[in-house]
Amino acid sequence: MKLKLWKYAVAFWMTGVIIAGFLIPLPDIPILEQSARNLFLHVPMWFTMAVCFAGGLFFSIKFLSDESLATDRKAATITQVGLVFGICGLLTGSLWARFTWGTWWTFAEPRMNLSALAMMIYVAYFVLRTAFDNPEKRAKISAIFNIFAATTIPFLLYIIPRQLPSLHPGAEGNPAFSEITAPELRYIFYPAIVGFIGLAFWLTDIGVRYKNIKDQIEYPIQ
């Protein structure tokens, strides 16, 4: 029962975050206006994605050390959860762009396009995993690819976009991030990050337990 308490805590936490995110009065923010509520979804999803991909990197490196299929399952599952949050981040970003920039997608915005490229790299990771029937070979090659994929994230999502013109907060015509996260918004923004990360760990736990059972049925010797 004690092990389940943190899951109840995450459920109540996220419920509070979502309700507060819709009800909290917003300050007057130029351009963003009411769409600033997306701050409680879009940005925390990217933070959660980064945490999950970092977890995938950790377990992939660990697998190359211990070569345990259980470690590979953890790497694949937490990476899968990270990809889901990354795709949700793209979708909420596209929705935000529609109401602030007047378009669902623009190739003039490097962050959007490089983020999509990063997601495609991780989609390739899961496509690669389907190419091998041997679980040991699949795990080893996937671990190497996952390490490569994780090293691209800082460049695609942070370093390269900062060198290019952008429509994102802080660029010309948009309020800086510090202006968006006014004190009253931070009361929801930071708890949202904690809540989404907790939700990601919950989903990872479910996924790992499912894959453990599935692999025990398919590979009873492992």
C-alpha cells in the first residue's frame, strides 16, 4: 500500500494543477493573452521529455555494462514515455502557434522543426528495435542508438535554436520567458513540471511491469 501512495499523490497533484491552470486569473501578457495557459502544459511536457530521455540514456549506458534485458526494458520504456511527452509537446506547441502566430506550423521557426527532427530520431529508435528478433542483439544495438539519440537533444533543442532567429519567447515581438512566468503563474508552472514528471514515472512503471510479463511469456529462459 505504501508503494502506491506516491501514485495517489501524483493523481491528486495533477488534478489540482489542471483545475488551477484553468481557473487562475491571468495577468495582461501581450500577444499570448489567454493562450498563456498553455504554459502549464507545453513547457512542462518538454521538461518531462528531457528527464525521460536522460533516464533512457542512463539505462542504455547501464545495459552496456551489465547486459541485463531488464535494464533494456527500462531504457526502452522510459524512452517511449519521453517520446509520448515530446509528441504532446509538439502538438501543444502547434496549438499555441495557431493562436499567437496565426499558423499551425511555420518553417521559419527553427525550434519547431528541430524538435520534430528530434522526435523522428527517437521514432527511428523504436523502428530499429523491431528489426531484430534476437533480444540480446536488439538490446545492444538499441542501447548504442539511444545514446546517440540522447546526445542530439541538447544541440537540436537548445544550442542550435539559440543561434538562429526565433519567434519563441525572448525573441523580437514576444515577451521573454521571465515575463510570461509572472509570480502568480509560477505557482502553477513549477508544480506542473513536478506533476508531469511524476506522471511519466508512473507510466514508466506500468510499462516496465507490462514488458516484464510479456518477455517472461515470450522468452521464459531469460
